[in-house]
Amino acid sequence: MSWKAKPSATTDPVSLDVLADLEKPAGGSFVTDALRSRWTAEIIPKYATRHGALMPILHDLQHAYRCIPYQAMIDVALFLEIPPAEVLDTTSFYEEYHTEPVGRCVVGVCQSIACEVCGHQAIVDHIRNRLDLEPHETDDEGRFTLLLLECLGSCDTAPVALFNDELAENLVISQVDAILDEVEATPIDQLDREAVRAIVRKHATTQAGREPGESGQT
Ligand code: FES
């Protein structure tokens, strides 16, 4: 059994047991003093308006809690002094934002045209079969979530996938298996953002004459 990463009209609602497992922030607000300080010092100054900082703040909040619960949207709206509906619209529009808990390793395979012609379906099918997950599902352990994403802006290194926020390029099945093997072998309490990033980078592949992460454009 598994649970869905993002509810919609065609998905079952997440179980209350899963939501009960979500760690509640001390003091009742998802915008803790630590987050408030970091956002004020490091994110807000980069944007002309507080509203402009919404997306990076949502990313940071999601990294902290592994999802963006509805109360967190309200807390972010209060912090940014914008309507909660603006936060809800943004969170619900992008597949990369999750309103319910996801796995420690979110595998998002690009399904747009360049990746499609370069064989994304074989990669998706391999991951589906290996993890016994359909897109938008998370395994019971909370280790993996599988997503299908739109163009990740790396069409010249297609097919590509995001493992959390780390891009894996020129994907081949053996590379996917090597990454999944290591993620599975890592104790789940050690499977954080940095651990997944290190695993993906360790198994980066190259195209002829090009290093991993290099765009190939001059
Ligand atoms: S189509 Fe996959 S990165 Fe652009």
C-alpha cells in the first residue's frame, strides 16, 4: 500500500494516520524563529517585494517539513503579508510542491518532449516496477516518492530526473539502479537532502566530451 503525494479529484485522500505522523512545529507556527530569521536575512533581500520571495520560501519550508501543510501556507502568508490564497495557488500549481508528506527521496522523471524522445518511458517503467509505485505515490516506509514532471530545463542532457533537488542527466537504467541501490541501503534516518545529493553526484554520467552538469552551451 502507498499514499498519494498530492490530492486531486482523481486521487484518494491521504490517511489521517499519515498526517498525524507529521511533526508539528514548536509554538504552533510552521514559520519558526529560525526560518523567519533565515528568510529575512538571506531570501527577502534578493527580491523587490516580499511576494517575490514566495517560491524560494516555499522550497525552504518544504525541505524543513517534507511538505507544505495548509496551516503552513497560512503561516507563510502572514509572514509575507500576502493573501493565503496566493500561497495556495502557487503551491497547488507546481508538481514540485507537496501538500502532504513525501518520501525522503522524491524521484521526479521529466516527461516533456525532449526526454520523451530520449526514452523517459523506459526509465519510468523501470522505476515503477522496481519500487512498485505509480506516479504520485509514496511507499509505506516513506523512502521513495515517484513523480512525473514537466521540462526541467535540461533538454540537451535528456533524459533527466530530479532526485529531490539534484538533477541526474543523460539517464540510463544502470545509473538509476545504482542510485536506487544506494538510497535503499542508506538508513532512512540518515536519508536527508545532502545524502541523496551525494549519491546522485556519485553516479553522474557524462556525454562525450561533457562533464555532468555542464550545459554544453557557450
Ligand atoms: S524535456 Fe526534459 S528537460 Fe526539457
